[in-house]
Amino acid sequence: MSVLEVRAVSHGYGAGTGRVEVLHDVSLAVGPGEFVALAGPSGSGKSTLCHLAAGLESPERGEVTVAGRPADQVTDWAVVAVVPQQHGLLAGLSVADNVCLPAYRAGSDPAPTLAALAEALDLSTFTRRGVLETSLGEQQRTAVARALVLSPRLAVLDEPTGHQDDDHVVQVVAALAAAARSGTAVLVATHDQRVWEVADRVVRLDEGRVIV
Ligand SMILES: Nc1ncnc2c1ncn2[C@@H]1O[C@H](COP(=O)(O)OP(=O)(O)OP(=O)(O)O)[C@@H](O)[C@H]1O
Ligand SMILES: [Mg+2]
């Protein structure tokens, strides 16, 4: 059974003459351990689909479920975790506390996972620093670590390599592939061919429609 199921979703924003239709009858399923890349031109609806999969928005038509429940009712980061395109980190917290926040909420001990993720994503030298005192690429890798800290059933990542140099792209992609190997369903919106190459499947959106 799929972890993420998007069934016949149509979605847009606004009303009247300001209305924008974004997604048209989109269906997509991602199974446990599957690594799916979402490709498509700017404005094709990748972030919108990520928001729906992560339950940050509710579909106007159709259905989005994660682990059998409506995505917009799932608030548990052990079930679905997200890296928004703008990272969504908490400014008042350190890098380490941002990464560990889902574990603190879940009442689990994040120490071993934090150490492993900090090593894998090259965060170790600045984990104690305030997150705003790090570079944009470092913040992005912090958000990736936060998404993976609880080994969620589904991880949704919107352009997680956009601020990375070549070496760090390799690290981010390896961390996502490792998460998928351990059973996480991974959905990554990306323009980055290096992510498409390791994905099990590339789903292409064009003007809000799935074309492959
Ligand atoms: N809140 C909103 N109100 C109105 N239009 C919106 C809103 N959010 C997104 N859109 C429009 O929906 C369309 C799809 O946006 P989306 O952010 O999903 O694209 P994307 O594929 O992620 O693009 P990019 O590659 O640039 O990140 C765009 O035309 C965008 O302008
Ligand atoms: Mg986007």
C-alpha cells in the first residue's frame, strides 16, 4: 500500500478574475522506500503539490492521504515531515534544536540521530550556533536533517539542493537515498538532474498536469 496517495486533485488560488488554476486532475502514489522526484518548469505546481502532500494546504478537489489519513489531518512528523522551499526553520533556535525539534515533540532522544545526520550533512561545526548565523546552504541542510530525524513514513522536500555546491548536493542526495532505503517514502520537488538520476522515478508536471 502507498504511503502517499494523491487522487484526482485539482487545486488553485483566489476567486473571480484573480483566480489561478494550478493543478489539474493530478494523481500520484509513493510507496514505502520509494524515492520520487517531481520535475517541471517554474510555476508548474511542484510546490503546490508538496504543500498538499505535506498537509500544509487542503485540496479543493480530489483527495490526498498519507498513511491512509487525510494529509491535512496529520501533524505527526514521524508520519510526514517537510522541507519547504523557504526552509521554515525557527529563528530563535540553534541548528541542533531545529533539527531535534520533531524528536523533542515526540518525546524521543534525538542525540544519536543528530550526531549521524550532522556528520552526513556536514553540520557538525555549527550545530550550536543560532540558525540565522549560518549560511543559506547550511540552513537548507539543517532543514533536511530536521525532516529526517524521526525517520518519517513520508518526507516531502521542496528543492532541497537549491543552495548547495556539488559536494553538498552529493551529501543531501545520499541522505535522502539512505532514508528511502530505510523505508521512508521520499518525494522531492527539484530542477536538479543529480537528484533525478538517483530517484526511482521522475514525475513531470507541466502547467499543473502530470505528463509522465
Ligand atoms: N498563494 C498563491 N496565490 C496565487 N497564486 C499562487 C499562490 N501560490 C502559488 N501560486 C501560483 O501557482 C503556480 C504554481 O506555483 P508553485 O509554487 O507550485 O510552482 P513551482 O512549480 O513550485 O515553481 P518553482 O520551480 O518556481 O518553485 C504559479 O503560477 C504561482 O504563481
Ligand atoms: Mg516551487
